[in-house]
Amino acid sequence: MCISGGGQWLVTRFVSCSLVLLAPFAWSESGFEHNHKSATLAAHVHGEASLQVSLQGAILDIRLTVPAMDLLGYEQAPHTAAEKVRLQSAHEFLARPESWLDVDADARCTLQGHHLESPFEVEDHTRKDHDNHTIHADFVLEASWQCANANRVNSITLRLFAPFPRVQQVNVDWINEASAGIARLSASEPRLLLRAKQ
């Protein structure tokens, strides 16, 4: 299931439901693709999410991948009303990235669009053969901001841990025009430094 927002931006930004952010995330050129120590190349692990961050020119892009178990408490198509409520709540939360990812206010960044790829639908009649099987499933959220003062983007803060306490850490790969790095975020350290504050 794909949930998108942002109007015409999404038409040109995402060609299909499974397309990732290829243009801004030049991971192979930066060395991430072949860096086996990269924080986000780990296998599907409950309690761990992954985040890719790219700041190129005035554009800030992110790609967040979170195991369904960490957001929902289950990894199969929802059966009960309570499971469907949890799924709907997760969709609504992730589809508002401006509410859980804070960018430095001085940077004056405006969300341009987002794309949510969900493993399940609230009303899903296509998975009956698999309804009783647990699978490894992930939510993937891609979003882009336009920053009027991109040189003021010194950090971002991820507000994911309080609403979803099963997410214990987020492994980050980040890149900007001057440097790149890896980091681990947690409830006690939710802030990612992209460069020294000027």
C-alpha cells in the first residue's frame, strides 16, 4: 500500500510505489553502497529502524525504514479492530513527517512531499492465504523539504521514540555536500548533527 502527499511533486518524484529516492541519495558515489560498516545496511531487526538523510543544495531528503513489529506489535495483515486501529494510526503518524522530524528553525525548511509504503492495508482482502503467517514487513517513508537557508541545517531531531517505544534505536547514514557519516539515534539521543553549528 502506498500513501502519498504533495501533489505534482509526487508525480515527478516517484514513478512507482516501490521507487526509492535515487537522485538525491547518491549513496554509491559517496561510498555508502560499498561500505559494509554502513549503519543502515543491517538486516531486518526488531527494535531497530534505519534512516538515510541527504542534504544537497536546498533539498533535504530522508528515507525511514521501520519494522512493522515496532510500530504495530504484529507482522501480519490485521485481523481485529484493535489491530486495524493501530495500523491506521501508524499510517497517519508517518504520513505527517513534519510533526516527528524537526529541522533547525533558522533553515526555514518546507515539506514538499512524502511517500509512504506500507506492508498492509486497513481493509486488505488480498492476503487471505498469508493471514496466519508472520512475515518480516517494513514501513518505508520518503520525504523531501525545500530549505530557504540550507546552510543553517545543522541538525535534525527524530521524535519517533515516545509514540513507538519498541523502536529502541535508529541507524543513520547521512550525507551533505561537504561530508558524510553514520550515527545511531535513541530516545536519550534523538538529535542528528549534520555539521558543526555556525
